[in-house]
Amino acid sequence: MTRRAESPAVQHLTEAELAARWKVEPSTVATLRKSGDGPRHLPLSESATKRTIRYRLADVEAWEESRLKSGAA
């Protein structure tokens, strides 16, 4: 029997965890998401009172990398 290689687990962050990573308010993360300027996100559910949003760590890291600037302004 052939075993499939297990893929590494995909890590997801909540909006609060992403805000803590960046040391900003969760509303800042939400603003970036709503404007389309933040990292890709995964909407898991939407209701009148609560949205469940997750961010793949790989997408967050790619977005952070794309935002890096050189030392000269």
C-alpha cells in the first residue's frame, strides 16, 4: 500500500491574532481588509452580528514581504 506524504498543516490567524502580530488595533486589520489593501483573507461565515475571517500565515508573510521598503526613501 502506498502512503501519501502528509502536507504541512496550513496555519491560519484570526483578525485579533493578526492585529497582535502587527501590534495594531483589530479595527486597523479590518480596515485594510475592507479596502482591499491587506493580505488575502478567507471569509468563513457572515452573519448580521459576527463575521468569521481567517488569514493564512503564508499569505500574511507574502503580503508583509511585498510591503518591505529599502533603506533609502
